[in-house]
Amino acid sequence: MAELQVLLAGTDDHDLTKLDEYLAVGGYAGVGKARAMTPEELIDELQRATLRGRGGAGFPMGRKASLIDRSSPKPKYLVVNADESEPGAFKDREVMARVPHRLIEGCLISAHAIEAHEVFIFIRGEYLSEYEILQAAVDEARAAGLFGDVDILVHRGAGAYICGEETALLDALEGRRGQPRPRPPFPPVQGLYDAPTQINNVSTIATVPAIMEMGAEAFAKTGTESSPGSAIFSISGNIARPGNYELELGTPMRELIYDLAGGVPDGRELKAVIPGGSSVPALAPDEIDVPLDYDSLQKIGTFFGAASLIVVDDRCCIVQLALRSAKFYQHESCGKCTPCREGTRWMVQILERIEAGDAELSHIELLESIGSRILGRSLCALGDFAVYPTHSYITKWRNEFVAHIEQGGCPYGGASSLEGIVAPLDQHTHSPMAEVPA
Amino acid sequence: MSAFADEVRAIAERYPDPRSATLPALRLAQERHGWLPPEALREVANALDLTPAYCKAVASFYDMYHLAPVGKHLVEVCTNLSCALVGAQRVVEAFESELGVAPGETTTDGEVTFRTVECLGGCGYATVVAVDHRYRQDVTPADVAGIVEELRG
Ligand SMILES: Cc1cc2nc3c(=O)[nH]c(=O)nc-3n(C[C@H](O)[C@H](O)[C@H](O)COP(=O)(O)O)c2cc1C
Ligand code: SF4
Ligand code: FES
């Protein structure tokens, strides 16, 4: 089990940003095949492929399409989530920069399934070069007459992690502050402009042409039984050969870290792997013998997430890691619900005190108790994302938290790889914050 | 009607609801003014039949809009985990000493605004620095003087 090229197939010897080269490798053949089917037949085919969403939650894409309220008199919309802002993730960017036509082809096929005539691709504002490449490809494919009665509009975000959350994304697309919506109603019933809406990640949609090409049965036989296909894994941090690796799902994590990416450099020891982007529970070195697929990772208490591994070596103080990560979630909390808005601040304040050695042992329990009051009690999963990794750091590296408190400061004595790291949050001046309860 | 309003309305027509043009219109206004002064917010509001207060509420939500003046150039260093683990702080410090300002500040000649940002989606090519929105990857402290010189011209 190893490399299975689906998303990046053909990129080694072709410039697939160009329409003629994409056509030369059989590109856009899937659109004709899909349009020869009825929407029902197509949804059926997609369901049999069991393509699970690559944006985080792993919900089957075909099943999502089947939930679209096609009886609604309103237009149906397809929205592609290209907000990619999860720390550690840079895979969708590679899809858009190298195979934009595969994403566009996936859009045209998926639009046919749900009878949508308008597709919106929401790309994070910072991805300027990727936007230009994608927009040029959209224009080229439209000019070539490939769109039929569908149009694709690329909409740029403006810098906010929360806009990756699908209902916040919809609000941003509607010209509002990007804040999550309460559910129900769910987007397949009432999404963009209150109309039935299918939302999928870039890599999910860009995999759809492969299902047309291979057929659902053949596709479902790749990867593992519950997680067919491939995924692009981003690997970064303290690793010899960082980058993107497209692998068959179920590939052992150890193979990616050591055989493909070259392991931890500079003769250092592996300390932790955060396997799905910074929002999931971290793994200790003795937990990395796990296949890279949704169910296997969940079985050991973490998540597939954004298929993005952050590798951490033994120079890193885990309290500093927890603190830097917590500052990100405080900064990105949209402020709409109390547990997340207040809780993420409290977590940062307590972690700052522990790092400074100005804390008592009871602060560790306080941190855990605040986390447990955010978990499952926030309007969207960002609150949970702030807690999952923090809880894993406390549970698996508790001795380091204790050492800070007992020694009255960081046991790394200024030598940690994250020493002094400045966060965007530190540049902001806040109105006086609620103090942590004593 | 102004050319700006015409341009914004042309964007708005592409969406089922013209309000969807708010983000693109704010970006356009910022490109013209360098930041979003009250006057720019009024122009966006007028073009889309919204209120300036609404436009400000939206703009203040997103990190890429500037509600205070910024320098001619923008230097943004990612200090999220993957970049931080391989030395982003040393890149930050190199910019600090080269520019003579702290993160979040603008040089006194008004040329460069320098700030740290959250993950830019280039984690495998750390440290990532966005210079006027174009990514420089694998940046080390040794590259910083050259980048600053380029900007100062
Ligand atoms: C805070 C937060 C950030 C998210 N960011 C992204 C993102 O950048 N890209 C993405 O595809 N999904 C992101 N998601 C997941 C989306 O809400 C949604 O589940 C996904 O786009 C569905 O697509 P999929 O089924 O194809 O995975 C995020 C979720 C949350 C709660
Ligand atoms: S959990 Fe956080 S990000 Fe999500 S709605 Fe609540 S405050 Fe906003
Ligand atoms: S952590 Fe720096 S680009 Fe992602």
C-alpha cells in the first residue's frame, strides 16, 4: 500500500493547469458520462463509491447529495470549500494550483447530480496565486463550452479561519460576518440564500472525476473498505522531507513519516504527531502504528481531520505548544457563543500562567474543567477544536505541566523550539477581559 | 454614478443577492484607498445600498481588511505551529531588527507594515512570509535583509 494517484494523477509529466493538456490525459470525459445519467442514477453511483468528505468530518459525499431537497422550488447550489486554513494543511492549495481542471470537472459532475446550475468556490483570501490559476482555468473551460447550463463563480474570502466552517462560509458568501448558523436547518435543506445547498471540500470534489473514470465499484475497492480512495497528506514541522504526499487510504502512518518523509531530522527524537491539523488530539510516539484512514484514527482517539500531520521533535516544550495553539483558537473564535468566546480566552490565560510558572497544580484541573464545559456545548466545532488538542497535551504530557508549576518556570529554560513565539493575538489590544475565576 | 459604483454593481449582478458583493467590494475599495477609511466604507455602502455601519461591521470581522492606515507594503510572517517549530520566531526577530518596528507596527516612513499572521497554508515550506500577498517560502533569517531591500527599492 502506498502511492495511489487520483487527485494528482498526470501532474508528473503534464502541466494540468492547461486545458489542452488536461483534455489530453482524458480530462472532462467524466462530465459526458455523468450527463448521460439521470441525477438519481448519478447519486446512486456516487453513493456506491463511498467517497468520504476530505474536509474533516468524513461524511459520505454521495449520501450528502441524496439529502438535497430536490423537490424544493428554489435553485440548488453547489459550494466548494476552498478556505483551507487549518494549521498544518496545504493540500487543497496544491490541487487548485496544479490540477484546477480536475476540481472544475468534479464541480460539473456534482452539479448535475443535485441539478444545480450555479457553483460557488469559496477560496481563502490569502491564496492569491491559487485564485489566479483557478480563475484562469474556469475562464478557459467556460470559453471552451464545457460548462453547458452550469456556471462557476470563484469567491474570495478575506482572512478568517472560521469561514472554513460550512455555515460560516455561507454567511461570508452572502456578504456577512462569517459566523456559524444554528442547525437545523441543515444546508441540504436550507443553505445558501436559504436554498438547498451541497457543500464539499476541494479534495472531495476533485476526487469525483476518478469515480466516473474507474466506476464506483472499482473506486470502492481502493483504500480501505470504509475509507476508499486516496488522500493528499500534508506533512510539516520537524520532518526531513515536508510536503504533500498522495497516498492510498490505509497507508501506515509510520511509512509516511519515516519512509516517505524521511523521519525526524537533526538526530532528534520524535515527541508528538498531530495527525489531522492542529485541531485534533495529538499522538505520542508509541501511537503512530496506525493506518491513515478515518476509522483507524478514530479508534485510537483522534481524527483524520484535514489529513495534515504536524511532526514535533523533543526540543519543543509541550506547554508552549498548547499555548501557541490555544492563542490561535482564541483569535479565530467568532464570538457568537459564550463557551467558545470566553472559554478560549480563559484557556490562554491559564496556559500563560502555567508556562510562566505562576500557577498551582489545581490550574491543570481548572484547564480541563473549562475544556469539558466547551466540548459539545458550542454552536460549531471550533470550540471542540480548541479543546481536543489541549486535553491530549495535558493527558499525555502531564509531567511537563506539573514540572512548570513545581519548578516555577519552563523546564526548557529558554531552549524550547517555540520559545518566545509571537502570535497575531499578541498584536491586538483587547478591551479588558473577564478574569479567570480563582 | 461613479466608476467604482459601476464596477461594484457589475460584480453584484453575478450573484443571486447583491449583498454577496460586500467582500469583493471592500477588497476593491481597499485597493483604491490603501485601507478602509470611513469614506471607502461609504462608497461601498452606497454602491450596494447598505449602511456604512454594516460595511464596517463586516470589514472588522476579517483580518485582511485594514480599518487603520497601513504602509505601502505589507509583510506578514506566519507564526503558527509548523512555521514556529522550525524557527519562525527568528524570522520575526530578523524583520524586527531590519525594519526597526515590532509586529503590528508600520515603519516611520510609512513604507512597510509588518505583522505576524496565522497559518498561511504553506506549512511544509516553512517559514512562510507573505510579501504584498505573494508567498515567500522556506524563508530563513538570512533572507530577510534581501526582502527588506527589495521593498525599500
Ligand atoms: C472551525 C472549522 C473550520 C473548518 N475549516 C474547513 C476548511 O478549511 N476546509 C474544509 O473543507 N472544511 C472545513 N471545515 C469542515 C466544514 O465545516 C465541512 O464539514 C466540510 O467543508 C464538508 O466537506 P466534505 O464533506 O467534503 O469534507 C471546518 C469546520 C470547522 C468547524
Ligand atoms: S464555537 Fe466559537 S467559532 Fe463556533 S460559533 Fe461559537 S464562538 Fe463562534
Ligand atoms: S503553519 Fe505557517 S504556513 Fe501553516
